Amino acid sequence: MDGSSQKEGSAAKASEVVELLSTTTPDLSACIGRFDKTWGGSPTKIDCSLHYVAFRDSKPDVDRLIELAHDRIINFALPQRRIEEIEARYSNPKARDAAAALMREARELFMNTKGKTKRSGEFGELLLYMLLEWILEAPIVACKMYLKTSQAMPVHGTDGIHLGFDGDQLLVYWGESKLHASLTSALDSVLESVQEHQSSVGKRVNEIRILTMNGNLDFDKLPKETREAAKGFFHPYHPNYNKVADCHACLVGFDSDLYDSVANLSHDTCDESFREKLEAKMDSIVTQIIDKTAKAGLEKVRFSYFVLPFPSVKAARERFEKVLWG
């Protein structure tokens, strides 16, 4: 690499790479409650945010969350170039033919488990995508659903890849989503997947290849003088490669009886009481996350956790599949 290329590398910013993408997920606060604080942090490399299914008339409105998630499947499953290709086919936008075609193609990438005992994790993957874009403002960079060669197969490797930045560092968020009946089971499954990702250099290289060759990044949108330098964030022989940091973004969803504990309260007090009860449990949840991470030998790995209790994970998953497939 010549001196001019080295100079270009110092000119490219991580923010310029992220700005090639865009988030499409709207504000989700009407259907997902959140706390304006994070847990964890120094001396660990673990940050945790706490969320819950928002209440309507003193009941957790799972149906509204699922309907909103269903509305996100196009941008979750289809890369931007494919969306633009389909939209370009139709000359009359008022006919809504493009919207119908996009929804049909996106839906057909999901596993159809209706009437089967097989369980799909795609509902959780979709929720993780939404939370990453909403909470961390980290746009999706690779639509892994689109790479599936069969509707019957799950996504292999990480559950999603998003980008963000922290100063001059480019953050690559490797997604893992686990929705289980218990927090312990969800955490164990998440950490097992992260261990596998950390131990396989080859798999990470393949994921980077997916990101650069089949993702939403269009480096041609950058000025010529910074284009190659921006690509350098993903090239192991470029100085900018040293400015890339990995973060495992993990959604852990689990059943919680706290929703039942406030079921008889009025609308005015239900949400407040639930938040107090849930926040009181968060310290023990974070302690469990930190302890299990250390036991898995991952204490030096950077994590961003989304903690999301459900009234029933099984019921939510079944409801999503019914909305998706009828």
C-alpha cells in the first residue's frame, strides 16, 4: 500500500461509513416500555438496557407489538438494493403493487412453522433488529434472511449485523436473540452462541464478507478521495481495520409473572407499579449476566444486552406466526 492510500485511511471517519446506511425503525415507545438508564458498565464491558411490553388498559399489549414487528419485516429481511429493484418495476405507485410484492417476498423468507412442532427464532431476531435501530441508532448493514437458500432453514451464524460508531471507532454489532421461558436458559443460549462466534475466526471472516458483498453499504456514494479508505475498515491490511470494535448485541426475552401482579390495578397506576417492580429486579438480573459471562470466559468481550420480559414467550411467538401466516 502506497503512502497516498495510508493518508486516505486517516481521512475516512467511522461516522461516514455508518451514514451510508439509515435506520427505518420508528419510535417504539408506544409498544415497548424503556428505562432511561443502563446497567453494568465499568469495570465490565457489559451494558444492559431494560424494556417491557407496554400497557394498554392495564394489560400488556402484546398484539400491538407483534403487529408493529410484522410491519418491519420488509426492511429487516430485504436489502435496500432489492427493495429499490422491486419498486422500480412498477410505474404507478398509487396501485400499491410494489408494496404487495415486497411484503410477499419478505414473508416468504420466514420459516412457516404453522401446525408444526418446530420452533422458529425469527420473531426474536426481528425484535432485536428493531431495538438496535431504535435504542442504539445502529442501522442494519446485512440482511441475512435474504441469504437463506430455503424457507425451512434458519439463519446461520449471528442473528444480525448492524453498524454504529464511537468516536473514531467503527462498531460492528453482532446480534444474538434468545426468547426462552426462563432468563437463565436464554442467557445460557446467548453465551453459547457468542462463544462459538468468538472461537471461529473463519466464521467471522465469512460474516464480514457477507457485510461487504451482500450488505446495504454502497461505497460509491462517498467522495472518491475517501472511498477506498472507508472500505479499509473491512480490509485486514488497511490501518482503518484497527479502528473496528466488535460488540455482541443480545436480546434476552423470558417469561415474567410481574405482568399478572399489576393486572388488577387501574390504568393510572399499573405502568408505574410495574416499572418499580421490574427495576427492583434489574440488579440481580445484571449480576446474573455478569457472572455467567465470566464463567463462559467472555469477560473481556464487549456486550450490549436488551432485557425484555414477556407475559409468555410461547404465546407471543405463536401470535406472531399467526399474524405472519394466518
